[in-house]
Amino acid sequence: MKNMKREDIIRIFAENLRAERARRQFSQEVLAEKADITPEYLARIEHEKYSPSLVVIVRLAKALGVTIDKLMPLDV
């Protein structure tokens, strides 16, 4: 992650989030409800329009039943 650009981090997070959601066969609506965010906000995160806060990242990971490192590009 040493020289990763902000856009790359957001892109990788969004890709990982979509993959984990698909693996569990959750719709955006279901995951959003489990994470206590709106489906619109989730869609914007997945489409790389928004960068979620740490609190939202934790909620999403918990709702998916994964650790944060499954979603974050942490190749340090």
C-alpha cells in the first residue's frame, strides 16, 4: 500500500466489497440494511463515487461476516 493512489485504494475496496456481497448472494438492499446504511450510499461506494468512513467499513465487514482485511487493499 506504500505508494498506492487514493483512487486505487477506493477501486480495490469497491471491487472486494462487490465480490464479498456477491459471494453471499446479498442484494445491495440487504447488505445496506445489515450495515445500517442506505442502499444509495452502498451503491455509491461500490461505484467508487464515495470513500466510506472507518465506521462504515467496520459495519460492512461485520454485515458480510468478514474481517476488514478482506475488503481493504492491505498488501503491506
